[in-house]
Amino acid sequence: RPPRSTQGVSSAASDVYKRQGINAEYMGIQRMGRRPARCYRYCKGKAYPKSRYNRGVPDSHIRMFDAGRKKARYDEFPLCVHLVSEEKEQLSSEALEAARITCNKYMMTKAGKDVYHLRIRVHPWHVIRINKMLSCAGADRLQTGMRGAFGKGCGKVARVKIGQIIMSMRCKERDHKHALEAMRRAAYKYPGRQRIVAARTHGFSSILRTDYMRLKREGNLQSYGNHMKLLSRHGPLKAYLKQIVPAQTAISQPNS
């Protein structure tokens, strides 16, 4: 007769039961859900990335780090809004994906599909571990307690520092309020404290918006699609002329 206790166990229970020759379905044991994020919130120890020594790591839940109109030119979306972390902590890949979906859906509903470009600025490389335990009748005979408690990989998180940008969005001036509200909603998906900042730079570049028009008139900006480069006046004259002539042509003919 199967035991009365039908408490949930971790996904490693099925492997243990197979080795012991026990039918988990016959015993009426269910799988346990994932641990809450508060168990892995703080940065402890060294980084533990996936490598040839760390195998069998589950895939990250976030696969797309850009949303919206990704191929828009650098001069189409001048406004940039950042979501900045105010704590040193770990953000799970599930939280990053949830925030991306929330922000993207709000902007598509309120502003439109092709009037913004959202980018997730952190990547979940750090692997978190779990020492899978059993919580059923007779579990003390099947497990070894704290012996060999290093654990196996159960997910990926991104380590962020104080002042690090988590996600950014570039859009037009008219969608300024929608961008701030989308970031505010996305911040609820993360633990800890975040701050929403309207950047002084032009788009995703490092050039200030006050200097952008002057540099564009002088022809010192070179287009790289959705990004731009500030041409340096140092170095050989031939290399400078080779860069400045195509850059001035691209600036003067933006639609070509």
C-alpha cells in the first residue's frame, strides 16, 4: 500500500527512486516547484559560469535581449530611459524575461509597435545550485544529509552592482511618459530597489544630446546602423580622410 504522505519532492527524487527501484507514481509523490528567488538574491562567493567543469546546466529563460524596432537608425530615437540597480544582488533569468515581457507589452499597447527599442543590458551567466533533498516517508534512508552537499545547477542569474544599468529603452520625445511607466511596471518584477533615469545621452550612445547636433553638423559622427561612432582626429591623415568623407556623405543623405 502506498504511504499516506504525498508531499512534493524535488525533480531529483525520480532519479533517486530509479536507483532504489521504487516507482514514484505508485507511491503518489509529486514534483516540487522551483525555489523562491529570495534564496538566491545575494551575491555570495565567486562567479560560477557554465564551462567544461560545470556541465548539465539548464538553459536560461530569457533568449531575446532586444525588443521593438531594433534596426532603427541612431537619429530616429533620441530619448533614452534606463532602469538602474541600487543594490548588489542577483537577478534570475525568469525575472529578466518577466520584466522584458511587461515592458514590451505596455509599449506596444500604449505607444505602438515600431516607436521604441528595448534592450536588456545584463546577461545571466552565473549558475545557481541546489542540493536536492527528498521529503517523503523513508527519505532518511535514501539521502545522505550534508555529505556531498555541493549541489547541481538549477538555473542562471545575472549579477548586478550598485549603479549598473539593467535595461534601457530609446524612443521619441512624444513617448516619454509611456517609457517611464513601462520601466516602472518592469521594476516590480525585480527584487531590491531600482531607479528610473532619463539619460542625457543621445539614444544608446555615449554622446550628450547637447553636443549631438554640433557634432552632426561638423560631420564627426559615423553611422553604424542603430549606433554611431565619434570620429577621432588623432592618427594618420589618410586614415582620417578615409573615415570622414563616407561619414559626411551618410550624414547628409540619411535616406539613402
